[in-house]
Amino acid sequence: MEIVHVSAECYPVAKAGGLGDVVGALPKYQHELGHVAKVVMPMYRTRFLYNNEWEVVHKGYTHLGSWWFNYTIIKEKTNKLGFDLYLVDIYGLLDREKVYGYDDDTERFTAFQIAVVDWIAVWNHHPDVVHVHDHQAGLIPFMFKFCYQYQHLQNIPTVLTIHNAQYQGWMGWDKSHYLPAWDNWKAGMLEWNKTINPLASGIRCAWKVTTVSPSYLEELRREANGLEALLEYEKGKCSGILNGIDSQVWDPSVDSYFEEHYTPAGVEEGKLQSKKILCDRFNLDIEKPLITFIGRLVGEKGADLLPQAISDSFYYIGRKMNFLILGSGSPGLEARLSAMKGLTRGDFNVYIGYDEGLSHRMYAGADFILMPSRVEPCGLNQMYAMRYGTIPIVRNTGGLRDTVVDYGDTDGYGIRFNYPSVGDITQSIWRAVELYRQTAVVGSIRSRIMGLDFSWESSVRQYLELYGGMIVS
Ligand code: ADP
């Protein structure tokens, strides 16, 4: 089968969160099973671009509304990532360092999608499936079906995966002329709530829709940032497939970001060494349990609850634990957390920013990882943490619900709480501190979670079954 993935992120080329991890791994495992997997993404100016060799495979000329532009498709020459990687260059739009966060993101990603479709339109064969990811690629199924110039692509099966429904790519109707001439009777296939909504359009026009965990699909029917009714209406073509983790990248016995490697048999010693390095660097007390948070500092992740929950924990439980936070996001929250450094007694620290290497070190050196998410489509951190023997403390939602069982329940191994509230978090931290005192129990939980199978194998098969069903029908 030939599968083309279209995405704004792909690790290690460019990553802002879980989307990058998934698009960096899923095609690799599809390729290993004998399929041709291609990834097409924007050519940002990242280190990966400069450190690898490329060949130009196509040059085209198309337009975003009345603005005509040249685009170039380049391909990585050595198949370094285990799949075919293509980058789309559009001068003036995609030639930037960061993935998101520019005022003209609408123009950037719309032009990107137009260039991708324009390129696929000149292939002398059709791929078996085009798999688009999130709203930055959500208009592609619409273009295949309703842009006059591309209607010969309408029989290509399309899949949309929703990694995060909070962001939908909304744009006003004044931008409807951006798309190449399309059948105006089909305006309803672009619209949701009086704006053009690329995610909603993808849900309507893609042949199949997936979410990154079964529980997230359930939750979206109740809370999907305005798309609840649409998802309920389209439920027949939706399914939830839990993400896997790339067990080659995330493996404490060979991790390329640190030297103190360990296996399940040597987990105690290995984690202690990693913890020591972290505690030395961040001035923390190695005797106390180390509780970490890694992620975007936004409400969706419950990060706004951290300052109060940490203060309450120190006040009510006592200074019996360390906290180490890695993240960036809301400037107000970044400032609040940074200010808390002044109150530390060698038990709190924060690193504001994005640091892939530090995140690996933290998964290895931490005792617990805290994820008080309000919304968690799948959540990769808890799976990485467990692979490194770090016990997850999670809110009972989305993919966290699908992957973590409370240690008080039969066969459990984590700490789960129900509400994204300061009270629930503080109580869970108390449970973690109590658990940490039971060294033998912690030891057996560590060995147990390191052996859990979160590999891509089963998820890849589910995706292949989904594709196969579309090709037959
Ligand atoms: P998201 O909703 O942000 O995509 P996921 O749990 O799906 O959340 O994926 C988060 C990914 O991003 C993980 O690989 C995590 O380690 C990484 N990550 C998030 N914030 C940071 C950061 N500040 N530094 C390094 N890695 C980070």
C-alpha cells in the first residue's frame, strides 16, 4: 500500500508536541511492515534541514487567491527516518524557524495544503491513501472533492486524524477565495458556525476520521470546542486508535540524550543515577520523591493549577517532595512559576522553554510525572514516563484513562484522580509521597510499567485495517 501522510510536524524534523512524535513514528512502522509510507510537511528552517542531504523532486506554480507563488518539493536522499520524507518550500511563508505562532499561519498552512494537492495532482499514479493530520491539513479532503482543477483526485481515499480538536484553523469567509476555484454549492462542507473551519471540513469530507484514543472520541461527543454535534452526526465513520510510542527513540537502555542507560533489571540504580544528575543541576534534594511536569503551560494541560497545587502540597503535606517543571506557553503562567523559584528550599525548580534532551533526562530521573490535563487526546508523556520506570499521576480523561490504572485497583500501577482541581492534585501528590515510602512496592511498580507494551504494533495494524476497508469499498 502507498500511504501519504500530510502534517505540519514530524519528529525529528520539526516538533511542537505529540503530533510530531506520531507522524515521526507511524510511517516508520508502516514502512517496516512493507508499505510505502511518505510524509509531506512544510520546509521550515530547522537544524534537520541543514544537516541532511536533499534532492529537488518537483517545482510547481500555483496560487493562494490572487497571489501566485512558486513552490518546491524536496526529498531527503538517504531514507534516514525509515520512510520517504518530502518538504514543501514556499518562499516568504514556510521559510521560518518555528512551526506555529505567526500572524499569517492561515495563509502559511492554506498555501502549504494547496501546494501538496497541486503536486499530487501531477503524479502519474494515485496513492492508495492520503492521511491528513489535524486542521493544518484538514482542507485537503475538500480540495480533492470539490476544487474543479483537482477533481480527478476525488477517488483517493482520505483519512483525517484528530490529534487535538481544540485548534480548528478557523478563518473568515473573506478568505474563501484562497482555495482554488471550487463548487460554491458545497460551501457547507467548509463551514461550521459561520466561519470556514478546516477541522470541521476535514471531518465532513474525509472518508474516515480517527482520534488518537478511544476515550477521546467518546469525550469529543460531549466537549469538542463547538464540534460536538458534527462528531455525533459523523460518528459512523469515526474510530479511536490509541497512539503508540516510538520504542526505538524512547528506550532508557539506548537513549541518545543521556549516558546513564538502564534496563528493567537495573532500574533502581539507573534511575538513581539519572535523578542525581537532575537534582545536582536543578538544586533539588535527592532524598525526596521527584515529581515532574513536562508540557505546554496551557489550561488544556491543567498547568494553571500547578502553582496553587504545589503551594498547597508544601503547606498541607509538608516539604516532603521535589517539583521540577519543564514547559513553555502562557506568559503569565511562565512568570508565576519562575517567581516561585524564589521560595524554593531546594525542592522546586522550573525550566521555561523547549528542550528535547532535558525531557528525556526528566523521564529517566523522575519518580513521578504529573499530568492534571483538562483535555488529553492521547497523551504521550505518561507512556514515555512508564517506559522509563516513572510512575504517572494523571487525571482520569482521554488517553490517560485508556493507559493508566490506579495502583489501588486490580493490577494497577499509577495514580489517577477525577477532577482537574487543586484539591484532587494535592491529594494525589500526598498519595505519591506515601507510595514512595514503600520502596518494595515502588520497585515492583517500576519493573511492571517498564514492561507494559505501548508499541506501535497494534495501532499500526488498526490503521492498516482502516485503510484496507476503504480501498475495497
Ligand atoms: P501535546 O498536546 O502537547 O501534543 P502530547 O502528550 O501528545 O501533548 O505530546 C507532548 C510531547 O511534547 C512529548 O513528547 C513531550 O515530551 C514533548 N514536550 C512538551 N513540552 C516540552 C518541552 N517544553 N520540552 C521538551 N519536550 C516537550
